[in-house]
Amino acid sequence: MTACAIEDMTAGVAGTAAAAGSAPEAAEPDGPAEPVKPRAAGASAGAPDADGEGTAGAGASEGDPGAGASEGDPGAGAAEADPAASSAGPREGGAPEVRVPEVRAPEVKAPEVRAPQVRAPGAAAVPPLPPMPSAPPSVPSAPPPPPSTPEPPARTVEAALPPAPPRLVPPALTLGAGHTYAARLTPAGEATGPGWFPERWTLDGPEPYAVPLPLDRPEEAASDVLPLSDGRVLIRREVAAGRHTFSLLYPTGPGTGEVPLGALDCPELTLLPPSPDGMSAYALLPGKRSTGVWLVAGGAFGPEQVADVPGRCSGGVWLDREGRLLALDRQMPGGGPVKAVVVDLGRGGEVTPLLQIAPESNDRLLLADADSGLLLVRSDAPGHDRLGWGVLGSCLPVRFPECLRAPDETLTPFAVQPGQMLMPESCAVALRIDGAGGSWVGLWRPAGRRLHQFAAPGGWLAGSGFWTREGVLHLPYSQEDAPCAVALMEAPVDEPHPAVTTGTNASGATPPRGVCTPVPLGQAPLTGGIAPG
């Protein structure tokens, strides 16, 4: 056999091996290619991604036995080191078979071409491979990796939502459990510079009084304060972008004591209303696919997560007196309607539906009374957002009273009369009414079917107030001559039948608002209509 014949046979065998090695590469785009896992960028090959799944494609490209054989194959190494095997001279005994590994070696190393697709930008560079004329064009046409490492899921949610405007004014007043204490941030004044300082109100004595809790630095308007039943005040501060700290403040002699509780790193955090037990405080941490419920005060070792609710949650209403059943307004990942659900913190965050008025309606829970089971909801099931009421555990549908429909005004319930066991229709409800003329107070009972409107006291901390079991509404307010005061208002008696009109008034005319004259708490009567001045 001549040397030309040997070269012809070698070329034929090499062409057959190249065709056999390139066939699997043509089907690669239909399989699970690595670029579909963008979260693998920035992590080492084979490490778990953010969802806990390993990047199998990247691990196979570097640790696959086949890929390792391409670099350390004994046959390939022997063929390159043996000068006799690499010569083109005639040899008896099938010399072309000895030369075949030289052709197959680049084809076995082909999977290493995909490794740069999932490597981090800072990873070690891969040595260049020899040119491969027979490689399919589909591998280099894969999309390039993202230019930077993706952010954590919580920051992804922050980027997907419109940025919230900075809060210039803190909440007016936060009432604690049992309405013994309240807390707010009040302006520090020109003497101490711009800013705010915490202030605790005591409401269970004959006269309300305020205790300032200033520190050596003013607070920001974006901070939150929440009173506990033992007189301490929880404060949440955002000390840096995405970093929230928690501390307990208490009066100590002429100064203010502070107990740090820890910090949480998250782009968004919302404090929930005070827990009914009076000693715990919770916060919501919305993420990309779920919302964490965190115990930020009352735990043994600082902030700790107590539940993880699928979807994005907001709101927060307590349904019991023990602080176990928490109602949240939830929207599932990917959009859809908002539905109120119940989270059982005593059972590891078990979630059950609460409001399902219509399949595509947005149903939110605004207020609840644990004694009577009365629920105040806002839903667009009637065609647009309206206030409605129902009873927890009842089979009756949610009702939307016509008297609570105000197209040019916004009605927000903020207090329900307690102690009305099994009588939700007789509970008095206080509402904040916001309109062109400012804010005033509305009083309503489900059984009365009439909204009574009254002027709020001057300096009312709008949206704050609470009822007694006897049906007396307490409205905290602050004026120059009365920096810490409470006005009392008794719920009016509903007429059994609508008043007869002469027909001269316009249909749906708003009745004139009454006048609420604030008086000192120690002199206020507990019976009668509005507290006289």
C-alpha cells in the first residue's frame, strides 16, 4: 500500500469521525442550554442559583468526564508524543487507526465552548481552542451573558415597581394595644434644627399627657414609631439605603434610654399595626415571589422570620385578641386581583382565603372587630371601589350600603366599637372623610343605614381615635394651647324611619355636619350627644 493510499484512507476516516462528532451539536439549541439560567452569572460553575437549583450545564462543561478525557486522554497524549505515529510514512498493521485520536480530540473538547456562556465576568479566562471548521454555527450564535451580576430577588422587586416618593410627614399618631399609650413623631423645632423626635402619649389617666423621647440626633420623617403596653416605644429607622434598624425608647430621668434590637437589610419594609398582645411588633418584607412576616420586637434573639406568604402582601389587620390571626391583602406573582387572606402565625404561617367576592375583583380588608366579627372591606366588585361590610364566618354576602357611597369624597374607617358580642349590626364605626373642605368625622352603624357627619376638633390627628364599649369615641388632637388632648363624641341614635322631607332638598344632599367641641378628658361626660364645650 502506497503513502498516497494511506493518506486517502486517513482523510476518509477523519471525515467520517468529524461528521459523527458534529451531529449532536446541531440539536443543542432545543435542549436546556445554559443561557436560560441568567442567575448563574456571578456564581461559580455548579453552585446553586437563587432558587436553589444547581447549574448542571456549567458543571458538566468543566467537570464532565468526557471533557476531562479531552485534556488528559492517554491515547491522545501518546499519539501526540509518538513521532512514529505522527509521520506520514508507510506502516503495516493499520496505521490510519492510530491517527484517528488526533482528529477526535478537538471534537471531544467541544463542550468547553459553552463554558464561557455561564462564566461570571470576573472568572478565569478559558485558553483559546484551535479553530474548528466543522463546528456548527448555532453555538457561537447563543446570546451573550448579562453584563453584570443580577440583583437579589428583593431588589429585583424594587426595580420592577415604581419608586415610592419620599415621605415628608410621618403618620399622625399610632395607638397601641388597649389604647393605653400612643406615639408619634413631632417636629423638633428651630432650636434643635430640622427633624423630628418621638413623643409618647398616655391616654388611660384622668388627663392625657405627653412625654418627649428625644435623643442626641433628630429623626427622619420616614421613621416609624409604635408604642408597646409597657410604655416603651419601638422606632424603625432607615440608616442607609435598604438597611433598617430597630430600637426601644423609654424615658429615664432627664434623658431617653435606647435598647437596640437589631437590623434588617431589605429594599422595602412596612411595620404592621400593633399586635393585640401589646408586646410584639411585626413587619412585612415584600420579595419577588413571596412576602416575609418578621417579628421585629418581642423575640428572644432580635428580628426573626415567622412566616413566608406566597405573593406580594400589604395592609395588615388583626382578627383575634391573641395576635395569632393576621389578615393581609395579597397579589400573586405575575399579577391578578388582590384578595384578602388569613395568615395563622401559630401554625407556621398557614394561609387560607378570607375574601372572595368575585373572581376578578380586588377585595381588601380595612378593619375588623374581634368581639362581634364585623369586617369593613373595600372592593370593586360592584363596578368601582366601594366600602362594604360583612361578618367573619357568616354565610351572608358582603353588603355595600348606599350611604357610604361618596363619589367626591374618600371614606376610610379607623375605629369600631368593641364589646358588641354577636351583634355586628349594632357596632358604631368611625370614618375619616376627606374632601375638598379638609377632613372630618363620619359615624355609622350597619343597622342604622345612615352616615352622620361631624366637624373634627381643631388640630385633630386625622385618622386616629378609638371607641369605648359604651359607644364614646375618643379623638386625639393637638393645639398650641393644648398639645396633648382628647375630644369625646358619642355615637348618635339612628332614627327608626327616614325623616320625611318636603321635596325641596336636592336628591342625595349632604346633611350639615355637627360641631365637635373638645373638652378636657376629666370633665367630659360619658352620656348624651356630642361633648359640650
